Amino acid sequence: MKKILCLLLFVIIPVFAYEVYTPENYNYKNSEDKLLFVVDYSNSMGEYLEHKTKANQVKDMMNYILPRISPSTKVGMRVYGHTCNLLAYNACRSSELVVPLNFANSSAILSKMEKLRPRGMTPITYSLKQAVKDDLDGYEGIKHIILLTDGGENCDESPCDYSIELVKKRRDIKIDVIAFNVRDEDDLAQLKCTADVTGGKFSEANTKAQLFRSMEEMILPHKSVEAVIYESQ
């Protein structure tokens, strides 16, 4: 997908599935879950969809879904692409934990979203690395990331490859992915791989109604999901 500010897109390597396994301890339990939203605020989130920017569609969805999350779940939010930098190094590290994990965090998250504006690049892989290494560090049990993006990685990394390496070392991270109005097939393949290999759910949402439904499916209690093993090529 095109990003008109700051920098050119980088090439993403395609991936292919070759077998299926079921990771241990992927049962979703509201009372034990740590839930981190990783939300895209890159430039293209300022584009209009159904008479509203995609960023505002996401804000509406979060206003609806946050009260439906179990009060015994710690919730936080990391965003990326919310700054525009002329240097590639800085643009590809535009990622910030804006609301650390805590109980009853709905107001803090919505308040922060009011101030954010779509501006820059799409450093998905860097954001996932920071989420795992810093934001979710020190917590026991399953750590649940919901990545919401309207495009694929456009820094020189692969979220699929990162997820493949992650599950070799960790079985306590699950990544659900919502591809919001993503059209590029290579981007979709990368995002689907990111969810599949960690036992997460992948959903495409091209309308506001589909966005709400996709998030509901990921927030409400659900059964274990089989994980697909991918390899780079």
C-alpha cells in the first residue's frame, strides 16, 4: 500500500505455509489475559472510508469495544506511525507505548486516541518487537496482542519472519491481526502469517461494520486456534 509521506516502501518477502501444529497453553481466559492493542497511525489512516477517516473509524470501534472487555483483564495500547520523520531510521522507530497495561484503562486509551493523528510510516515489526520485549515483559501467562493496521510493513523488516522466530523461543504470545482496508496481496500474506504462526486470528475488514465484527470476534472468549508454521523464501 502506498504511503505518500516521508519515504518509499520497502520490499516484503513472500512466505508459504508448510505444516500445522497446535501450540500449548493458547486457551483464551479473560481472567488471566493481558491484552495489548497495537494500532496503526501511519499516514494512510487519515484516508476517508465511508465518509470518515480510518483513524476515526478505529476510534469509534474502540469506544464500542473497550467497555466489553472483562474488567479483570489488563489492557494497554501501543501506536506506530504517529510521527513523521525525514530520516528512515527515525521513521521506522516511530512506535510508542501510549497507555501501559492496567485495569480499567478504557478512558485513558480513548483520551489518548483523541490526541493522535496519522502521519508517518508503518513499522509493524519494530512495534511487535517492542511490545514483546518491553510492554509485556514480566507478565505471566498468555500475552495477547491485537494488531490493527491498514497496510503492510514498509520498513525493511518482516512481521511474518519475526513471528516465526518468536514462536521458536516463546509460546506465551498470541498475535491477532485485523487488516483494515488492506488490498495488497503480499501485505495480506505477511499479516496472515503473523497471526497464524502464533495461534492468533486473522481478519480482513473493509467496512466499519466488518471492523466492529472483527474486533468482537477477537475480544470475546473463543476456543484455541491452531497455529500454522511458515518459512521465509
